[in-house]
Amino acid sequence: MAYTALNKDDEAVLSYQKVIKADPSHAGAYYNMGIVFKRNGRIKEAIEKYKKAIFLNPAYVQAHNNLGVIYKNEGDYEKAIELFTRVVELKPDHHNAHLQHLLTY
């Protein structure tokens, strides 16, 4: 995570890949790779990583929210609303999801 915070994205991805190799069920590593990929405009890869994090941990609020933001930005409002709704179901006080949900209308 330190590499991600320092914008050392290549090093971050390599680090997350090592974590996944050691523990393929580590949803956080997939989520963090999604952050790096999104930041670098690699949207398809970010979507893939967020989906994998959600598959491994269906209650991963941040992954649902970040994936919803991508879909909203890509104009896929139906998927975005579905994801923001899920975030609110999982964490009713998640204000960002409420706001994003409203902005998709």
C-alpha cells in the first residue's frame, strides 16, 4: 500500500501480485490493484480487479463503490445504480454512495 500512496504504481502492482500469489483469496490486494489501474486509465483491468475483490468478499463496500463510480463515469448508469444500491444496503451510512446514486439520475 505504501507504493500506491507514493504513486509508485509499477512497484505496487508487483507487490500486490506477490500477495495474491501467496494468498489468492486476498480481496484487498485485488481492490488495491483496481485503484492503481483506474488511476492509470486502465479501466478494463480496474473493473476486473474490483469484480474479483467483490467475488472474494461480497461485502467489500469500497470495491462496490469504486466499481459503481467507474460504471457511472462510463455512462453505464444501470450497473452504477445497482452497485451504489448494494453499497447502501451493506453500509447505510455510506454518504458517498448516496451522493453517487443521486448523481446518476
